[in-house]
Amino acid sequence: MNTAKEIAKILLEIKAVTLNVKEPYRYTSGILSPIYCDNRLIMSYPDKRQIVIDAFLNLIKTNNLNFEVLAGTATAGIPHAAWLSDRLNQPMIYVRGKSKEHGKQNQIEGKLNKGQKSLVVEDLISTGGSSVDAGLALREAGAEVTDCIAIFTYQMKKAEDLFQEAKIEIHTLSNFATLIDVAEEEGYITEDEKKTALEWNQDPAGWGKKMGYE
């Protein structure tokens, strides 16, 4: 089994992925979707997260990703960055969505030296906004950022465009197309539900209005 399918199966097994056409989920970006992926659940399954971290290590090696510090995105990317940092014995930092309003008002926590090459660690990519913002915040602090790794991507064109514009390359363990195929094969969703999910993926921003939810 290839990695993308293996990770998709894990997400389905632990119910990290749910589908609800009647009551769609609203993402942080405001987009309505019949599918929701909550990769935070991986934290609660030690055997599954071991597979995910092993897959990340293989992804890093296969793509020859060189970096000096792992930068987890707050909050969902932090645990994965921490496990990778431990396995690789390399420094770790994390990036908040915005600067704190108290104390030192840090947006980046941990020690980051100017010029250090940082690898952004994310749990999933939807519109790509928060991941790209993390990369740009690191650059503003003097870091070099060329790559981002994530467990899953919804494969939205908006995200691809944002990453391309920011000159940050995305590397993911699994993706929307693979997950939907596996979900149907394994009986998690019906053929009609798969069709609905694919229709959403073709036009995430307009799907809610088209379906009469907005």
C-alpha cells in the first residue's frame, strides 16, 4: 500500500474525517464543506501517530528537505513538530497565528537565529492561508523558508496559488482525492456522498450557495 492510501485509511479508522451533507461544516476561512478532517485526533492514538511520524521522516528523506529548525504551526502542527524534533534530535519552534497581546508579544516561540532554514510543519492544508502566513512570519523574523510538510491537503486551487506565490513548496502525506477514493472503497461513504464531496472540491467557495445553504 502506498503512503497516501495508508494515511487516508488511518484518518478514516480513527474518525478524523467526517462527512455531513445535511449540516455542512464551516471552516475558519468561512467556506462551507460537507467534509471535515480533524487530524488532532492522531495525538490520542500512539500506534497511529508513530506511523504518521515515520511517514513524515520518509517524506523528508525522499524529498531531500534540508533544514536547521522545525517550525510547528499553532496549535495543530505543534505536536507533530515536537515528535519529529525528538526523532531527529533537531531544534523546534512554533508559530502563532498572531503575536501575543501580553508579555514579550511573541509570534514565534523558541529560539530562532537569523538565516536559519526552517521547515514549516502543519497538520492539514485547506485554503493554505495560515500555513503561508506562518512561513511569511518566519521570513520576517529572518529565517529561510522554502518548504512546508503536512499530513493532509484538501487540494484547493486557492492553497496551491498561495504557496506558489509565496515560493513555498507543499509536501503532504495524503490528499483529498486519495481519501475520497479510499472512503468509498472501504464503505465509509456512498457513491452519492463521494459525488457531493467531489463537487465541493471543484468549487469550495461556491458550493454552499449552490447547495442552498447560503
